[in-house]
Amino acid sequence: MCGRTCLTLDPKELEGCCKYRKTEQSKPKQPRYRNEFNCGKKYQPSFNVAPTDVTPVLVSAAHFDESADPVDRMLVPMMWGMVPRWHKGDYRKHGLTTNNCRLEGLAFSKLYGPPLAAGQRCVIVCEGFYEWQTVKPLKASERPAFFVHMPQEEKVKMEDKSTWNLDSDGQLRLLFIAGLFDVWNDENGDKLYSYTVITFETEGQFSDVHHRSPAILETDEQIADWLNFKRVPANKALNLLQPSRSLKWYRVSNIVNNSRNKSDQCNKPLPVGKMNPGIKSPVIPKSKLMQSWLIVKKRKKSESDESNLVETDVKMDPDSQPAEKKPKPEPDVT
């Protein structure tokens, strides 16, 4: 799944980093940044982007101009967390968890099927995303956090913007994620653009971190096909989405758990052997008798926890993650 991202570039920098070619022979072209009202919500560069935040996404220019070439791209700020077009009232109170959508059964979903059929495909742009290791039965506050990004040139450090040469094409390799967007209108007719991240079962080494991962588009050809809804139909577009084999990741501090923490420390590599803030180190008693008693007690507790986990596993949200407040499970809208 995907619960946090990192995007610290301003609109002009993003335009330069998202250059594309309409044909193999054509010169690189920058997508135009189109600022939308979005009910007063605006894009703010952040080291810790969370659901309900607004970030720029790539879309085909044909969505905003019927006469435009569908190959042309635009950067449009949209809110993370799709608001259903049929929702009435406050857009923040539709009661659904729409940050991520599963690829499996996507085309038949009452919520995501219509935007897919309408060609409302987008590409979420970010420097990387955060993921928590959930394949091991740890407490939510103790799950290690990782920053996931695309491979970079040797001199480029994701945590150090001074190593990014944005004036050089290809110097910084951004991460592009396939998504869907929809348009919601309030009672005054004002529009809110919002998106959801497509996820699927993880394959390869990243499966040691989490069993699901976002659908990464690794080549410009994949991006072009995903965005061009007039040339590539929905069924073929979905077949483009394959597990990434190129992802890199490193351990970061669990300060990223709290979405209010926007510090540049969020994506800094955690030194090997250093405990995360907020996680207390165990106190080792000096008495050997006391140590033996604690070992036995810990083993019994572990066996009890495993038994309880088996009994309650069907009630757990498989995509749950560390957060200030555990989200309510998404109602069945398929």
C-alpha cells in the first residue's frame, strides 16, 4: 500500500523534472502546470505528504481541452483520497477510505469503475514514498519505517537536495505511480479534483517489507500509454501495471508516523543500530534469576499473541499502517 509520500519540488522544478517526448525524434517538452481552485486546498511541498494533502499529478491535456493532443501532458494539483462524484455534503465526510485502490477487481468497482471507464487515469509524481514493515507481527508503534525511491546516480542522495542537479536532464529520477482521479462538485459548483493510488500484491525483495505496493511506472513509454486514454483502452492500460523490480529503500525514523511532522528529518537514513524516537530500549536486569523469569514470561506471551492473532486475523485490516488514528475499514462498494 502507500500511506505517505515525499515531494519537496516546487511547480517550476516539477515541470523541468517531468519532461517528455511526443515522439522519439522530438525535443523534450515540459508539461504545463495548471493551478486549480480545489475548494481552497493548495499544493505545499512536503517531506511528509499524507492523505487529504494536495499534490501535482500528471494527466493528459485532453481532459481539460478537447482539442488538445492526448499525448500532451499537464501537471494538475489534486487531493490525495478520491471523493466520489455522487457524494453530497461536506467532501471530507463521505466515510470511505479511498487513498489506495486495489488493482484486483478495479474495473468492476462501483467507486473506481466509472473513472476508469471515463479514462480518468493519472500519474502521481513524488520523490519517494514511505512504507512500514507489516510482514512481522509487531506493534504499530514499533514497525520500522522505510523510504522507497527509484535508483539514482551515485552522487545523488535522496535525503540531500544539494546533490540534485535539477538543471541536468535525468539527474534526479522521480517516482511515478499509476492512479485514477475524479471530479467532485460542491453545492456552489466549485470543483475538487482528487485521486487514488493503485496497488497490487508485492513481488520480489520488497515483499519482506509489505505485501502490497503501489503500481510504479518505470519508463516514459509506460507513462505515455497510461495517460493516453484515447489510444489505450482501460483493459490494455491495466495490463501495463506490473510489479517494479527497480525499487530501492532505506530505514528512516518513525517520526514520519505522525503526518504533522513535516521536518526534513523524515527521509533521512536512520543510522544502523539507532533506536527510533519514542521506542524505549528494554531494561536488562542484572539478576540471572530475574533474566530467566523474564525469558519464560516473554515466550509465553509470544505464544499467546500468536494464538490471538490467528483467532482475530479475519477482523484485521490487511493494509493497516501506523497512524495517529486507525482509519475505519472501507465499506464494500464493489
